[in-house]
Amino acid sequence: MKPNHCDARRIALKLAVKAAAITVAAALPQLALAQAWPNKPIRLLVGFAPGGGTDIVARALAPKMSEVLGQQIVVDNRPGAAGTIAADLTAKSPADGYTLLMGHSNSNAIAPFVFSKLPYDAATDFSAITYIGYVPNVLVVHPSVPAKTVAELVDLAKAKPGIYTYASSGIGSTQHLAGALFAKLTDTQLNHIPYKGSGQAVVDLISGQVNMNFDTMPPVLPHIKEGRLRALAISTPQRLPQLPDVPTFNEVGIRGFDVTNWYSVMGPKDLPKDILAKVNDAVKTAMADPAIRPKLEAQGVQFGGAQSPDEFAAFVKAELAKYQRLVKELNVRAD
């Protein structure tokens, strides 16, 4: 006996309801994840040893982010390979919001063009959450170096090619590129000494084991003020109030010195939009906190720009193009 039209409609309705239930059931875990997040501590990976600029910024922001999100932000230092070890751990972590990265120019803009076998894709393996700001690079020398100006340092380096050394936080770091660019622009030969982070690099610079560094401002500023290091130039467009007597590279006649280290917060690719928005809000709230912002500004952090995820993603794309050109021009390779 053939089913009548009513039976057919009932069957079709049951199938439609079943299909809808399956769709809702599939979406529930993702919805539950976003709604319940966070319900445990969150790791914020830092690709350098404690004491460097990236670590200083991460530890300044983490307490306020913890307060906003209602869960502890645990700063997890994974130093090595110019920050790419921490970046790789982040790229390979689940997109559940419990592993975040203090992204920076080293691992997320320079590394793809320095390392021939980078284990992640800087352009596609991360969720861009928000840009924090940048810090200038400062050319500092050990007091034993008999140069009070950049011109005097250039004369010394030309008189003894390859003798003067500069430290960095790793091959392919902004400090490395800054030193290589300085050598190219001044037609000098400098010997690069890489470390696993600015912390140890600055310790060895203060002890006189290396002659100079083109480090970010936070780890060297206290030592400049206390006379343990001498600052010769800074990579900002204008002088900074923190170092009013230190000229810019432009002022001393070195044009095109465009290397700065920026900081950000990133996650693995495909981070759910609700989680991404919550982290973005927590970072921006921490950046605006009157108990935090002045302290970071005093360290030379230049805030502003590219704070929405879309704006930050566009910024990263432009930085990748910029450093692709610069790394090729300087012929910097890690292997």
C-alpha cells in the first residue's frame, strides 16, 4: 500500500528535525567551549629567557589580563632560536584559547626568511589577536669601548675589521638584523654573537665579554641610567624623554635604519571568535590600565595602532613583506 501525502510529509518532517538536531549537536561543543572559556589557567608563551623585553612586557600585562578573564595567565618562557620554539609550540597547540603567544617581529615576521626549515607557517598558522606596540632598538656599548659617538664607533670598527662584537637574542632576531644593517650602512665588519635572549646577552655585555648590542630598550635602559652601558643612538623618529641626550640614527647620519621589535598577543589558527574577542579585550584593558601603561611607557614601549584582529592581521602581512626584502638584502641565514 502506497503512503499517502500526509505520511510523506511526516517522514520529511522527521528527517528535517533529525538533521537539525545533528547540526545543533555538532555545534554544541564549540558553543560550550566559547561560553565556558576560560575555566582553567592560560599559558602565555614567551620565546626568550626572563629579563628580555618580550618577557618584561608579558609579565607587566599578565596580572591585569588574569583579572579581566577570571583565570591566571601563566607566563611560560620557552627560549631559543630567536623565539621560534615558543611560536612553534603555539602553532601546534589546540585552538582552545589555553595557549597564547607573545608574538613579536622575530618569530612572526623575520624567521620565515632566515630559517630554511621553519616548522610553522608565520602567515597562516596563527590567529592575530592584537598588537601591543613596539620598542626602539638602542645601540649600546660597554664603557671600555673608547667611543662616545656613533662616528667614533664607526672609525674604531673600520680600523679593526671583524674585531668588535655585538650580542643579540638569537640568529634572525631584530638585534641581529639591526647589527647587520648597521654594518652595511656604515661599511664596517662586526662580529655577531647570538644568545637565547636579551637577558644573558645584556649580562655578558655588562661584563665586557661583548662590545656592543642593538637591543630593545627595556632590558638596557636601567643599565644606561646607572652608567654600566653607554647609549650612542636610538631607532625612533624623534628622541625619547627617557633618553633625552641620545640622538636618533637619523640625527647621526645613518638613514634607513628601520628595525624595531614589536609585541603582540597571538593564538593558534582557527581560534574561536568569541575567545579571540575576549583575549583582545583583556589585552587592551591591561594596556590602558593606569597602573601598567606608565610603567611600560617608561621602558620605552610605544603603544598604538592595529589593535583589532583584522588590523593586526594586515600589519603582520605588511611586516612579512618588509622583512623578506631586508633579510634578502642583508643575506642573513640561520642554516
